[in-house]
Amino acid sequence: MNIPIDIFLLSILASFIQRTTGFGFGIFIMTVLPLLMPSYGEATTLSGLLAMTTSAVVSFRMRRYIVWRHLRVILLVFIMLSTAAIFCLKSIDDVVLRRVLGVVLILTSIYFSFFSTRIKLKANVRTQVGAGILSGLMGGFFGMQGPPAVVYFIQAERDKEHYMALAQTYFLLGNLSMLVFRAYNGYLTLAVGHAYLYGIGGVVLGMLIGGYVFRHLPSRLFRYVVYAYIGISGVIFLFTT
């Protein structure tokens, strides 16, 4: 196993998925990354760092589409819940949680794929709190806060540009906050720094390819691509634990 090459290739695919669908970096890369890093905590830290790099570039480029009032509450709730989850990480068996998460993702994908035209989530406080709680727990435990947040953003925003801008800003600030608490808990190590240097080139390449696909993906099909990947993510979690 050539760990530098593996991390580089994984980063290309994870960044491509993130740039195309607006999420999924952690979901994809965390199926393999814990096998390459010294500990699970270090794997989630590396995943967050690489995903944060992707989100930083995209959110800056699309900053004119950001509506901050649709972001403040969900981000605040996420930070609180993810912080609590990170501090509990050492005492929880992640295998059972990952299997439960897989089932939930599959059911979410099926539900929204068939009923998305009848459902319209509003960008209000109640919806943001609910999405923030789920996203915070998933982010803190697994380093993959995407699915609950993207369901909220894609339903609440009027087009794929506003969705992408808000989602990437959310992931940028959320990963930044989790990085602080992961560092406090000793997960930001020299091994993570070395692996980040291997992965950053893959992030750039995957982001360029994913940006091209995103620009040419029809808006009417975009949300179904997102829902499909949520379902695929659930299958990955269910059968790789």
C-alpha cells in the first residue's frame, strides 16, 4: 500500500464529488481514510482539512450568492452539537452508529427522490435548528455533516448557485470550528500535516473537474443527483462497516 498515492487519488475523487454535488467529501474519503491514518480521530481531522480547502475556494468564488440569514442559525447549532460529539468520540463504538447512519441515508434518499416536488423546506429557525442538530452529530462523530444540511439548502434555496454557495460556506465555517476542537483533543498531528500535503494536489485537480461538471449539469436534474448520492452514501456506510 502506497499511502501518499492512495491519499492523492482519494482526494481527487472526494473533491470531485464535493464540487459536483455540494457535499460528500467526508462520506467518500472516510470509507478508506481510517485504514490509512494512525487513528480514527486523525482520519476525521484530515478529511475535514481537505474538505475545508475545497469549500474555501468555492465559497469565495460564489460569495455573491450567499444569503447569511439562511445560514446563521443552522451554523450555530451545528457548532454546538459537533463540539459535544467530538468530545464524546473516544467513548462511542462507531461501527453501530455507522450502520444506523447508512439506513437513515438510504431512507432519506428514497423519500426526497419521490416526494421532493411536494416538499418545500422553508429557511426558518425551526428548520435550521433541526438540520443543524443532525448535521452537528454526524459531523462530530463521522466528519461528514453533509446530508442533513444539503437537504435543507437544496430545498430552501431557489437555484443551484445559491445552494452551492451556502452549502460550501457552511462546510467551510463548520470544518474550521471542528478543526479547533479536534486540535484541542490531540487529533491534529504531524501525520495529519504530512497527509494533507499529499492530498492537497488531488483536491485541486478534483475541484477543477467537478467545477466543469457542475456548470454543465441541468438544474432540473441537479437535486436528483444529490439525492442519489445520499442514497449511495448510505449503501457505502451500511456495507463497509
